[in-house]
Amino acid sequence: MTSGNDEEFLRLRAEESLAQSVVGLTGRLRGVYTALLLAGRQRWRLSVYRTQPAPTGRCDALLIGPGGVFALAVVDELPDDDQVRRLRAQAEQLFAGVSIGPNRNEFVRETVELVFVLPPGRRAGGDGRFVVVTDATVRTLMGRRSVMPARLAGDLAEHTAQRHRDYRPIARIAPAQPPAETDGLLEVETLHTDHLAGALAKPFPTWLAFLDPAQLALVTRNHNGPARIVGPAGSGKTVLALHRMAHRARRSTGPLLFTTLVKNLPPCQESAFARLLPDAAGRAEFTNLHAWAQAFLTERGIPMRMELKRADTAFNLAWGRVGRSGPLAEISPALPYWREEVDRVIKGRGLACDDAGFTAYAEVDRRGRRVSLRTGQRRHVWELYQAYEAYRTEWGCFDGNDVITAALDELRARPLRQPYAMVVVDEMQDMTVQSVRLVHALTGDEPNSLLFVGDRQQQIYAGGWRFVDAEVNIVGRSEKLTKNYRNRREVLRLAASLPGARPVEDLDTSERQSLDLTDAALPDGYAGRQYCTRAELHGHIRRQLDNIVAQGISLSDTAIITITNAEAEAVLRRLRHWGIAAQELVEYRCADTDSGVKVGTVYRAKGLDFRAVIHPFVEPAPPGTDAERERQDLIMRQQFVAVTRARDYVWLGIVRG
């Protein structure tokens, strides 16, 4: 505990350091900088422009620490938009091309926060473009959650002071403890992988401030319409999308939307974005697309609640009436195949249940479906669709496609009063055509406002589409990542050996998408594959959990990912029997309060990652028909997706027989 005398001594030392380095300090400026020096001590570095106040168009001071980089302007009133833009441009330019991050990564200069310090009594806050504090609250900047290690922040501050002599580093008022690690990052060639490995144990804190140069170039790339980012599992697509979203937030005032089909992925990305840009949290909405559509319709006085179980029952009745004993059953007796045909090919394209709709369906290129259907056979599918719609309409229930189409129709009739400044669509490969049309309707073709992120190789739903099917043009605006930052080499090696890792064709460019072992950023790791019987499976899972703990990996950062809900429920029951804490993936929010082994299907795990993954997998029977081959292709891609969720440790238990 520091006594009053000690505090006074430190305050005098701070004022003395400032007087030795800076010319023209007023009493107010001295008070602001002294407060920062007292609060920052060893973990934060302050550099002040050599004359105060700084010349027009330059920030007065730079504050660098674990919570980020802040460019400070001590003012009496907020400047106009032109002045704000000039100050931001100058602040970002100070950090251009700084390569001191892990694995030769560069500091993301767009993450510099522009901070205006107003006199006491003014309202603090911010909307993502800049932060507003007062003389009395300026210390709160140091309460930001960490986005980089303190050592890395120190290196960044030293590097900045060497590059820009106009900003004078102010001596810290308490001596820093000597670092325990080796020489600084600026001179050392060999410790980047160690920093990268440490970062991946908790991935977001480092990627919030440093990116691979190939990624960094895409953060600010200008797109004059909708764009997309593709790349294999673990290539940092979502991280890059969040940085682009933050970049857009700092240069606009409209709302932001991050959406996908996965229910529990948006809360995890919301948590990451809140660390990346805390002051834009009120402008940014993170939700799955069906939830957004339902909320939008309710706001417009058109409440439509999805009732998926009743919709399933309606389809089962329709299948029993016109499908089970008809020609469709001869092609494939599996009801799910035809449910996917209706959901993904027909309703997913917004085809109305009338003659015009059938005419369109008869000509549709059923991308991604192995079974070839002649016009007469498609007529039988249409009869199944009509029967389903008759039951559903009679019961007054809605499926997911109904909600998406209704929202699209309403949006086209009455556009949003305030358009989104940016919409990010994650896991785009599992969207339907109507879903793509809906997000496009939110932004239109405005520059830098719509970004799709995904990987066709990780598609786990039936069917396929091209952007042209949704009347969306991305020609010349498709970016590709290749390097894997998530999976250690052995994990990646196992994933690349699986049938689901076969290269797939990008329907929009005819390029092949696949994993590449040569682009693995991290060495080592553990990957095991074992064949067993159903009776042996749970014993193997228990031993793997013990092995994971022995490796020093927390069970809270471990997931057991299954293909079906029934398999997940069986694992949960067994974990509870063993007295092992567990959490269903559907409840997982990437929050500090989440605990226990995470258990759920691959549908819930998409887009997430864990230090350790256990994937029990029941090997399907050899396919005999095209429909069965298509089903097996989907299941094997699900296996591939499950395995690629692992960062350090993965075990694949394959049940035969």
C-alpha cells in the first residue's frame, strides 16, 4: 500500500520528468499527464509531443500499454469531423509497418484509439470513432482488457519513440522489474514461434493487436461493393472480419451487424469485438440471422415465430402421404434427403408454391446434389413440397425459410430507416440463397459495407449456390487466406488425412480450396486416431480426458464434439456419471463464467475452437446409391470440421460395426 507521502513523492517525480522532456506545459496538461504516469507505473508508457499543445493535426500524446494504443488530444471542445479524420490519419501513420509482433506479425495501426480529453464535468463515452474522457476520468483508459502482453506493449512504445523523435518518452516513475525472458523482440530472430504458441493458448488477446502481413493488408483494402474472404480452417478469416468491422466502425456512425446461421457463435465474436473496440459495443449487433429476421418482423408488426418441431411433423405427414410409397422413395427412401431438397433447393431459393415456382425449379442447377432429377421426378418433389406447405399453412406454423423470406419481402417493401454501416456474414457456405439476398438487402452495393466469410470445404449442409444465384456481384472482390494459425502441425496432419479434407471447387471462381500442411504456423501438437466398438468408446473417452489433464490442458478448454444430438446426450450422461463438470455447447458463450467440458454437435461447434477436442465418430455404412454417397460426403465433412476445432490436442475415436 502506498502512503500519502509516497504518492506525493511520485507525483513530484512525474512532474519533474515531464518538465525535462516537454516545452510549454500548462497546468491542465501537466495534471492530465501526471495522472497517467501515476496510474500507469510499470505497465504503461507515455510519450508526449515535444511542444505543448501539439501543432494542428497532431495528437498531444501517445499512451501505450496492455490495453492498447491511445492517441490523446487534450481539448476544450470536440473538433469537427474533418479535424477528427486528420488526427486519426496522423495517429495511425505513426504505427505504419511496425513488425514487432509474434511470428513477424505487424501491429494493426487501425486499432489505435483516438481519445479526446475534455475538461472535468463533460460527458465521457464514445461511439467507436473516438473515445471521450475527462481530466478526471482519463485513468480509466488503463482499465481496458488486455489486447497484448505488457512486454510487447513496452517494445512497441520503445520502437515508436525511436521512429518518431517529436514524441518524447516520459521516464516511468517507478523502476520496471527486469524481464525474465530473452532479448527484446526488435533484435531477436528465434523467439517468434514461442510468442505465437503462447498467443494461441488464448488466441484473441494477441490477434487483437497484431496480424500477419497478408492479413493486415486486407483490413483496410477498399472494396466498391460486397466482398468475401475465403480460406481453409484456422486461417484467421473471422479475426480478419472483426478487424475490418472495427475499421469500418472507426470511420462511420451507422449500426453494425455480425450474423451467421450458428446460434452460439455470435456471442463469442461479440465478446472478442468488445475487446477490440469497446466504445462501439452499443452500435454492434451480434446475432444469428433467423433471430435477427424474427426481431425485425416483430418490430414491423409481423410476428413470425419459428416452430421447427411442428414443421418437422408437417413434413413427416406430407412424406407419408405423397412420398413414402411413391417414386421418390425409389430414388432414396431417406426422408432427410427430400427434406433437404425442399429446404435448401426450393424454399432456400424463395420459389413460390405455384406453377411459376415449379417452372423455375425445373430449371434449377441443383449444385452440390449428386442425384440427378429429371423434370418428371422434380414434379413429384413439387407435390411433396405442396403437401408440406398445405399442412404447415393449415397449422399456422413457420419454418426457418419462411422467416427469412418474410423478412426479405418486408425489407424490400420498406427499407431500413438507418442502413447498416457494415454487415459481416460468417460461415457463409451454409447459408441459403434467400439468406444471402436478405443480408445483401441490408446494405445493397455500398462500398465496404457487406463482407462474407467462409470456406466451402467446411460446408456441413446439403446443396450449394453461387453468388450470382442471389444476384450479388463479388467479382474482383474475393480475398483468399492460406496460412493456418489455429491447429498445431500434428492436428493439421490428421485433419488433412480425412476424407472430408478433399479439395472442393469454389463455385464462384472454379479454384480449389483445401488444407495445406506447408502453411502450418505452429509445430508439434498431439493427434490420435483409434478404432473401437460402441462398448469401448466411453472408456476411451475417459482415458483421453485424463491424458488431456496430464498435458496441462484445462477441461474447460476441452470439447467433445459429436455428429448427432443423441450421441451428445449420451456423452453428457456419462460425464455426469463420472462426476465431471460439463456444459452443453448450445449454452456456451465464450464467457469467463463458462466451465466444464463442452459437449455438443458439430453444428454447434462451427466457428469455435478449443485447445483439446475429442471426436467420437460412428463410421457410416458403405453407400449404395448417389443419395447415400451425398449423405456420406456431408458426414465426412462434419468429421473434418470437428477435428479442425482443435488447437493443440485432438483424438478421433472411430466406431466400426
